[in-house]
Amino acid sequence: IMRVIREIYVHHSASSRDHTTRDMIRDWHVNGNHWSDIGYHYVIEGDGSIKEGRPVTRAGAHVKGNNKYTIGVCLTGNFEIDQPSRQQLDSLWSLIEGLLDNFGLTRRKVLAHHEDVNAETKCCGENLYHYLVEWRKRG
């Protein structure tokens, strides 16, 4: 049974863009945080490959207190320092466009983690946030 989705949150892993994988993040979340699964629904690795994380039918663990009606997408990298790869950006827009269509949402419902009302973070990093703002303007 599908959940109601109201927003999509974009995150960064705050780790190496090209050497972090979905499986590493899952390990951090399951063995480090003692969660039941990876907190994100999708991870976009440095080469642009989109990896499924937690099933979309289940609430994630990516925006404290605001997971019930959201989907979490994480790009590997620390975008306070580095730039997302062109492949990551292409994959992000493609994935998000499909999710918007599936759930009947508009671009203004795609947010950076730090835009969440409860967030005390710089996630998704200034260098990714810039692209997100520009993308929303084009919608």
C-alpha cells in the first residue's frame, strides 16, 4: 500500500562523492545508528547511478519529525566543499521528475534538508542547494 507523499527532501552524505556507496550509508545507519534500514529512499552515487534504499512504501529516517509524508533522496558527497557531478545532477532531476509525476507534486515541494522546519543542518550543502534553487525556478 502506497503512502501519501507531500514533499521530497534532498540530502548529501557529507562524505566522499566518489568513494561513498549506498551500501556504506546503509551500514552507517543500521550498524551505527541502530536503525532498521537505510534512512533514505534513494541514493545517487558519484557516477550518477541511482540506488534504491528504504522502500518508498515505508517512512524514511531522513528529516527528524517529518518522515511520514516524505521521500528522502541522498547524493553522495560533501557539497559544502565539493560539487555534485554532472551525472548526479542529471540523475537527480530525472528521478525527481518521475516522483513528482507519480505523486502529483510540484517542484516547490522538493526541498533541501535544511529547509525543513526542524532542521539544524547545512544539508544538502551550498554547492548542491544552488542547483536545486535554480531547478525549482525553471518549473
